[in-house]
Amino acid sequence: MRDPYQVLGVSPGASDDEIKKAYRALCRKYHPDVNPENRSAAEERFKEIGEAYRTVMDMRSGKGTTYTSYEDTANTSDARLRAASVYIQRGYFREAINTLNSITERSAMWYYLSAVANARLGNNILAREYARTAANMEPGNRMYQNLNAALNGEGSFYEDYRRTGHTYGREVNINTDYCLKCCAANLALNICCNTCFCC
């Protein structure tokens, strides 16, 4: 996906109202019903505009990943870094890694984005290594330091992450009520029948 701000014809610093106004104008201009002579091209452009708008609004509302925002890579000269960031925002972590692996010159931003994508796929060892490298390359960058701390078990993020039961990209819910009932039943059977089912 192209830079969503570029698709909408606005700068990353544009207000929400400016973005909505640009989005509506583009929708009117490229709606397939308005372009019957070139309907298929208009449909593609219309879809791209809609996707760009959703991406920008998701990022601004915080629905994107908690680790990165598109604005962090918007000023980079490498379009592949921007594309990888958008892939991460949309949840396409393998695509982000494939895009990042096509870059030979590895900056701190490259290591940061690689750490995020790998962490989301459950590649925790690699994610920690990349986050540490990004933090070491730019010690003054708070975003890199926060990611490094989070992935290495420092700070409240890791505790929240561990407490809610997230492991390797899936949520683990332990029904403690069921466990207590099993233990109580086992205890009752031990008392009544003098039999232990746990041994």
C-alpha cells in the first residue's frame, strides 16, 4: 500500500477535518458511478482511497499497533520502511518482514520495525535482539527504548501482557473456577472413598 497520506493528498500534520474533507472529495471524484467509461480503474482507486482513509483514522484513534505509528516513518526516504510500517498497522506482519528483508541498509528504524513485526508473530528471541539493537543505535530515542524495555520484561507493559495471558499471538484463558471445582471434588472423594485420583 502507498503512503495513505499521499493517497489522500494531505500531509501527516493535517487535522481530522482536513482529512475527512479530502476523503469525501476524492470519493465523489472517483466513485465508479461517476466514471462509467472507466469503471474498473475508478473502482480500484476508490478502494485505495477507502483503505488509506481507514488506515489514517485507525492510527489516529489508536486502533493500530501500540508499538509504532505511521507518522514515525512518514519522513523516511525509504518507501519500503513506510510500507512495512503500514503492513504492521494493518496486521500483516509476515508481509512487513518480507518487505524489511528486502532492505540491505539497516537503520535503527529497520531494527525497530523488525522487532515489532517479529514480536507480533511470536518470534520473541529475534524481536528482543532487534529491539536491543535499535535502542543501542539511537539511545536518545524514547520509542526504541520503550520497546526494548517492554520486550525484555521491564516496565508495566510486560506485566500487563503476562497477566492477561497473551502468548505467541493467542490469548490463554485459564478457568480457575473449573480448577477449584475439580480440586474440591477430588478432596471429597478422598474423604468419602479413601481414594486419591491425583496420584
